[in-house]
Amino acid sequence: MTQDVRTPITQALNDGVLTRRELKELMRRSDGPAFVWLALWFATVGATGGLVWLTMDSWWLWPAMTLHGIVLVHHFSLQHECIHYTVFRTRWLNDLVGNLCGLVIILPNRFFRYEHCDHHTYTQLHGHDPELIPLPMTLKGYLWYISSIPYWRAKFSELFRHAAGSLNAAERRFTPKEEHRTLILEARLMVLFYLAILGFCFMTGNWSPVWYWWLPVVLGEPFMRAIRMTEHVGRPNVADMTENTRSNLISMPMRFLCWNMNYHAEHHYAASVPFHALPRLHEKLQGYVHVEPRGYLGAHIDIIRQLLGRSPRSDKITSAGE
Amino acid sequence: MMREKVWQDVIAVAQLEPGDVTPVTAGDRELAIYDTLDGIRVSYARCTHGAANLCDGYFDGCHIECPLHQGLFDARTGAALAAPARVGLRMIEARVENGMVQILI
């Protein structure tokens, strides 16, 4: 039975924004760009980690750890690409690297994949999108979110709940029953992994993981929260993908760190297009998706203007084009 | 009494996307015609997980990936290979006769 359009890319094809042949060309997978990108990635992590080492006995340690942390929290971007299987052509490599990234930032990979599926199905829809970040009501609420305290609180309670063998009602909605045991095992392995490292620190007196990994991640997470806000916060809570997602034009180094995920509206339009082809998809979708030319800063100016009442709140918009 | 299945033309082979998946509508059925490494295969076009049209997904000659959630199916057998897809595709018997793709339906 013929059904209504369900995916943004089908809508874009029907609207004639790009042809099926162009889409298929953009979807073409390759391991090459990912290996080059990863080599640069390791070099960057090594360089910022080196700065932490060089500054260990000075007050410069804290800016160095923050810089290193900003790089480390961008493992989220790589993991995000991996759960879409768009980093490597070789599918199992995406699973491997996605899981390793998840270990770095305490984000169990398989659970994230299921949660993220519903984010793509119900983007920005209250009560349905499990990753929805609400537009804060006040400047205080905005700063509170960016502090990452609510994020860590939610993530740790989620991890420990899963490790204890329980999923809440919302999680049960987007995960199949047959997978619950796997997701619980995944959470337990994550907890065990961190306990093992903590045990190593206590037994050896070597606290390198704290200085080179955990503290930097804590210091870097507010930057990731601010970046994540630019994707959908301040855009209307409607199903129309031309309205509910924001792409941000940012500098080349930042594009490198986020694996081109600043082209977020393009990604939502065609989640099967690999990261290295997103700039080309951006060219195709110009004028069709919402783009913030001032980048992350412009997105935050837009958000702050809304919560200060300088421009209409996006969460009051009930239909596209309103 | 059940109607006996008959072979029906759906599309000319020359109109298929070579090495890719081609969308076809037959009556009220949305079909996906796969030009696989093992020959032509036909399934219902909608993903069994989120009902996205698989014809818009990535096809490597053997596997079709859902464009919405990247669930994976074997286009030759219909088997669901990767989450979130769990239920296999409904395949339709197909053949090529006189330059036409035909389905038994």
C-alpha cells in the first residue's frame, strides 16, 4: 500500500531539489577519507594531550586541559557518524570506532544508536524526540544547560539505571524488547571499564587518566553542550525538516573537529550521506534548508534573543512557515 | 477461492538504474527493483522498521540500507541484517523476460 512521504530525502527528491542519481552519488561510501581524517584526528588529540603534559606544573594546565577536552568531547561527532554507518564503507569498522568513542565520552554506542533513530524520526517533536533540548525559558536556564550539570546528571542516572537492569518507559518505546538485555550488558561493561581504570589509578598511583582524559572531558563538555544547542534549539518544534533544524557555517578547524556535522540540516535530510560528502550536499540544498551564516555564535545570538523576548520564541510556532 | 498468481510486467530492464535500486509502482504497491550482483530481485519498497522508502537508501549491489535509520537488509533474500531492522523484507518472485522485469503476483 502506498504511504505518505516519511523521510525528508524523499520529500527533497519529490520537490526536485536533487535527483536520485545525485543522491546516490553523494551516498557513495569510501574508507579512504575516514582514514585520512582519523590520522589527523589522532595527531590533534596527541598535540592537545602534549600541551597538557607540557603545562602540568603551571596554571596553564587548566586552559590546556580545556583545549584538550574540547577535542575529546568531539568524539561525540565521530561516534554520531559511526552510528549512521557513514564514516567507513566497511560496516564493522563503524561499530568498532563508535564503541571506542563511546568509551571515551561515556556514551554506550548501541543505546545511543536506538535513541538517535527516534531523534531522526521525530526531530524536535515534544514528547517524541528523545534527544530534544528545549528552548530555555530564561538566561539562567540557558547557562544552566551549558554548564553540563543537567547533562551529566541525566547521563549518569541513565547509565546506572541501565546497569541496574532497568529501562524507563520512554527508552522501552524506542528499543525493541529483544535488545534490552544487550543494552543492560553494554551499560554494565561501561561501568566495569571505568571501575577498572579507577582501580588501576588507585593501585599504581598513576592518575594520568584524570589529567589527560576525565577532567578535560568535564571541562570540554560545556562547549559540546553549546554546539549541540545550535543544531535544533531555537528552531520550531514542527515536523518540517526545512524548519526544525539549523546548519551552521563555521571555520575549517571546527568543521574538522565535528566531522562536518555543522551541516546538520543536510544530515537530517539524508542521513546516509557520509560526512565527507556533506559540503557537496550543502551546495545542492542551498535555499532549501535553514542555514545560519554566522555559525555557532549566530545560532546562540538567535537563541538568546528568543529567550530575552527580543524575537518570537520558536517553541510557540505550531506549523511550518508561521 | 484464491486467485492464481500470474507474471506481470513492471519495468523494462533498460529503464533500471544499473547496479542500483529502482522504485516502481505496480497498482497500489510500491516496489523496489534491485539490480544485484546475483541478478534482479524485487521487494516491497518500505522499510519494515520505520516505513521509509528503501529506494532512497544506499545500495552496494547486495545490501540495501534504509535512508532513515541505516537499518540493513540483504536485497537478495530480504533478510534483516542490522538494527533497527528486525523483520525481513517481503520479497516478490521476479524474472526477466523479453527485456522486461516481471513479478509473480
